[in-house]
Amino acid sequence: MLENISPVMLSSLSEPVKFAATTWIIVFKGSGRADINLVTHEITAPVLVSVKSTQIMQPSYFSPDFNATVIVMSKRFSENLFLNSSPFAAMSSRHPVVDIPADTLPDFEEFISSTRSIMSDTSNPYGSQALLYNMLLFIHRSCYKCYEPFKDEIVSRQGRMSDQFLTLVQQNFRKERFLDFYASKLEVTPKHLSRTIKKQTGFTAVEWIERYVILEAKVLLKSSNLNIQQIADDLNFPSQSFFGKYFKKITGLSPKEFRNS
């Protein structure tokens, strides 16, 4: 848990960042703007931002008075919360940025205080269990209120298809870049899938696949020590040359030019 995160501390985050663990960003003051998995979100305090493991976030703006607390959960810890099987998981996936109701804000402050107290008590042999139960209590007693506006949300058939498609793309874009694969998985024709995704999101299905590939490539170029050939291999391109042409066609820069920019 990191408290009092200011815009100065975040000023270096100009490139996409891939999260290795589920992360909560509790914004108490200020405002900002960030893309989470290629969707732009406006952030105005008080607000809860939930970024899941493997998701990519690219901040574009933070106000001078921005102040937040960041809580990072290990894979094992987040799995022990048993949230993946609850409606809470689906709502937080569809709505990664939610307002914190004014009457719930003191509960968030108390939760951070109690979490800080548990973590600082290094003599407690049951500290990890205390942290787990403290968070479970907080989620089911207070945090759920942030998602109350969406509890009766009705998702259309087309909306569900878009959600399923984007989940499939996130899971498979490294190996599958052709629309036929995704249409087959969703049991629709490629034409119907592309038309539905365009209507629901403003981008075609192929554009979404390209955006995920390029976003991952940008993360690897900026935040890893892999050379360009290794990145091409990681993204299952037949050659470094093919990867370079693909990247430049979409971004206007070669992978080397982007890395050095």
C-alpha cells in the first residue's frame, strides 16, 4: 500500500504500463485521465480505479492537486478474496472507474487506516489473514456501494458479444490476429461480428485486435530488455521485418524509432 501518491510521483508514466497484479487506486483529491485496456476514463475524486492483472493503463493527465492511495494485491491474495465468482467481479470489469459515494468516503479512510495498522504490526503471526478478512469485510460492507448504480444494469445481447470478444482478444491476440478465429469462438459470422463490434464500440473488430497487439508491443519496447527480434517472436510474428512493417503501418514509427523516442 502506497499513500499520498502525487502527480510528481506519476509524472514519468507517459507510456503504457502493464499491471502484474490487481491494483486499486483510491483517488481522494484532484482529477485525471487514463486509458485502461484502450478505453479512456475520466477520473474525478473521490473515485475508485480498479485495474486487474495483465491489464494495461496509460495515464494522460493528472491535476496538480491529485492525491491517491494505491493498493497492490498479489495473485494469491486476490484469488483468496473469492471475488471472481461474484457479481462484484463482473461489475468491476465493466466499470473499472467508479465514483465513491460521499457517505462511503469515511469507510475508505477507515479501511486504509486499519490496513496500515495491520501491515505495521509485524509481530502478528496472523497478519496476512487479518489483511484478507479486513478487505473482505470492507468490500461487502462498504465498497459494494460504489457499484450500486450498476446492479440492475441490463446488458444487451450485442453488449455481451462485445464483452466476450474483447475478453477473447485480450487472451489470444498474441497468436490470433484474424477475425475468423474470434467469429468461430462466438459462433457468428465474421461480418456480423465486425458490424456488432463497430456499432457497440466505435472500432471494428480488426481495429481492436490491432490496438491490443500494438499496445503490447509498445509496453515491451518501452519497459523490457527484449530486443526487437525477441518481441516479434513473443507476439508470434513470422519475422522481425514483418513485425516492423506492421508496427510502422499503424504507428508511423518503426519499433526502433519508437523505442528511442
